[in-house]
Amino acid sequence: MIRILVLSNPADRAQALSLRATAGTGPEVSVAVAAIIADVRARGDAAVRELTERFDGARLESMFLDEARWDALAARCPTPVREALALAHERVRRFHEPQIPVSYSMELEGGGTLRSLTIPLRRAACYVPGGRAAYPSTVIMTAAVARLAGVPEVILATPPRRDGTILPEVAAAARLAGATRILLAGGAQAVAALALGTGSVPRVDVIVGPGNAYVTEAKKQLSGEVRIDSLAGPTEVVIVADSSADPRQVAADLVAQGEHDPLALGVLVTPDASLARRTVEALERELSEHPNPIAAESLGARGAAIIARDLDEALAYADGLAPEHLELLLRDAPSALPKVPRAAAVFLGHDAPVSVGDYLAGPNHTLPTSGTARFASPLSASDFVRRQNVIEYGPGQLAADAGAIESLARAEGLHGHARAVEVRRK
């Protein structure tokens, strides 16, 4: 099922370091997405409608879900799901509220005032994937955070079903999160419509949320037109475990992440060779008793149980990957945390599988992947605001600063800059 690799073996180490590299997309995706963007740029709504019919089989009367159908779909959401979404919404808002940057000001001695203002973006788009699964949890993680940050218009974009509707759970989550409209389109055509604007689809300031390779490539190609959250690759989990770990739990956690995508990365790294072998056996039993074809495919291609010399080497390997999700199934997980600063989200201890973060804990599940956690952060409320600098000078402050400004301007050869100050003080 999954390979066992030993880091002390050079050939095995090379395989361990290349597991993620094999999950890249080919140039055909870039070419196809460029053509879709050009089509949407040229033909607007007509292109989006035709592409949606071609890819999703839905012939749309309207680009947006009307209010009556939205309410009717939301009402069909099962009560236990609605209650779980409400709890998730509360947790997510509570966790993200402190992330909103505060405005501030400072006074200068000569009569100047400097301000940094936090201003919500005017319009945000939250992409919610369809296809293999529905993700009402992603609605909460994106749209609710945008509204928390003060964005007045939040458009949810999701691929429609063949009948032009969406799943009741997604409709209910959108109501709960405060989305203002639902765009019945997905894929690169939805990203292009939102980034560029069409006759029916208004241009947005930011597009967030996970998607497939075509969605990610569209965000990449349009990043100069609109703010994006990140260029997400296939999902990934790295589990660092010692002999205190239960191989059944490790196996279940690998399957849970693997079922997202055939390209998902699932890795156990441990100094305990016995745990590695028992996890492989437990994984085979798990997939035999609870078949999961997508997880079986991804783990067969990009799964591994990696044996390290010791815990420090295991943690160093995990930190080098800078994974999207990192589980520390250790006797003393908190003490290991400082050794893995580059993981996007860390799950400490045996009772914190990735699933708790995906749905209910509160921190965002929209995370950097493909090693970008080295420099990127989880989606936050700050992604939905911008800063504005305000500089207010009176005559006293200008007089106090004029000499220094003129000296610097002339040193740079920008005599017009110096003159703009000079004419104000004579």
C-alpha cells in the first residue's frame, strides 16, 4: 500500500524528498486556463455560461442563485448539519476576530498627524469546490471571515449541479456565513469572471478558497488583476509519531487526508521502525474494511512511512517539508512544537486529528500548501482588509522637516521634489 523508506539510506532519502515534487501539474493546464481567461475577457457572460454547460452540464437561466431557491435549498439542510455549522461559525468568528488590524495614529511634535487606517475591501469572492465532494465548512472558513472583517459584499462561487442548483448544506452555510450572492459557476471561468468582471458578475477585490489545478492556475494568471489568498496545491499531511502512537489512528488520519485528492500527500515519519510497519498493516486493514478508492490511489502514489534515526531527525524532515497539516502524535508534543516552525497548521497530541481543524476548532482550514508555509500564512481576517496611510502636515511641521527633505531629494537628483517643499516655506 504505502512504501517504507529509511532516511539513513541515500536512495530512500531521495524518494522521501521527492514525494511532493511528483504532484505538479503539466503545461497543458496553463494553456487551457489561459484560453478560458481570454474567452471570458472577450465574451463575458456568454463565455461563462457556455463553459459552465460544457464542464458542469448546467444550462443556467441566471448566473446567480435567486433568493427564493436559495432559501428553499437552505431549508432542506439536515438539522444536525445546520447545528454543527452554527457551532463552527461561532468558533471561527471568535478565533478570527483578534486578527483584524486596528487603525492607529501618531502625532508629530511640529503639528503633524500620521494615520494608518484599516479599510475593509468592498467586494470579496469565496470559492467553494464542487466535484468529488461538497464543502460547506469552506463557506464558513471564508465567507464568515470576510464578513467579520467588514466586507459588505461577499460572493460565493461554486459549481452548480446539472439542474442549476447547489447542495442544501452549502446553501445553508452561505446564509449562516452572511454571503450576499451565490455565483453558479466554478473552475477557471468563475475565477476569470470574478477577477475581470462581466455583464452580470461584478469585479471583486479578492478571491479566496481552495480549488483544483485549473482554479489555482487561474488565480495565478490573474493575480495581477485581483488579490488572491494563495496558490494551493494538493492537500497534504505529515504525521510525526513516536512509540506512544496508535497505528490505527495514524492509518485513519492518513486515509482522511488522502480521500481529498488522488494527488494528496500522506506521510508518517517516526524513529520507531515497529510503528512504521504496524501502520502499514493497519492501513491495509482500514482500506479493506472501509474501502476508500481516492485515498488508496493517493497513498499508493504519494504515501510513505519514513523511518528516522531519532525524533530530532523526524522533526527536521517534517519542518523541511513545511507541510499544510502536521500532526505531532508524541508523548510530549508541546515540547516538539518549537522545532517545526514552518508547518502551516500543527495538531498537538493524540486527540487532535486534522479533522477537528477542518470543521470545528476555529482556526482556518484554508492553508498554504506545497511548502509555501515557509513564508505564507493561513487565511485570516487581515486578508479581507487593506491599509491606507494618511499624512497630515501643518506649516510648523513642514518648516521643521523641510531642510532634511530637501537634502534627501537633492541627494537623489530629484530637484522637483525639493522644489515642491521649498515653494511652501518661502
